[in-house]
Amino acid sequence: MLRRQADIATTSDASILFACLRSAKTFVSYRVDKSTGALSKIGSASAPDGAPYIIADDTDSWLLATYYG
């Protein structure tokens, strides 16, 4: 059985990548270099229980996360 260990989202212009690392219970953000694709870490924050799904809102101001139960 395949289990997803992370969920990934980007801003509308794909300049920032967000990941929720479930096993580490952490949200991480990276700046994406458009010419090389290289990632530079911006920051991280704890993610209680590891969110199964994340998405940036339409204004790219907020990262939204879902939780079950």
C-alpha cells in the first residue's frame, strides 16, 4: 500500500513551494529559482498531526491545510 508522506502546493506564479512533511509534522516553504529550479528554504513551522492536503489561497497570502476527525 502506497502512503503519501507529504503534500505539496505552490503559489499561483510558482515562485514559492510549500510542503507538509507528515512524518516530521512540519510545514516548509521554499523560494523557487525560475531559471534553474533550485529551491532555497524560506522557513518552517510545526504542523500538528501533519495535514493531508494543503493549498495556497487565491491571493497567495495564506496556506490552507485540511485535517480529518
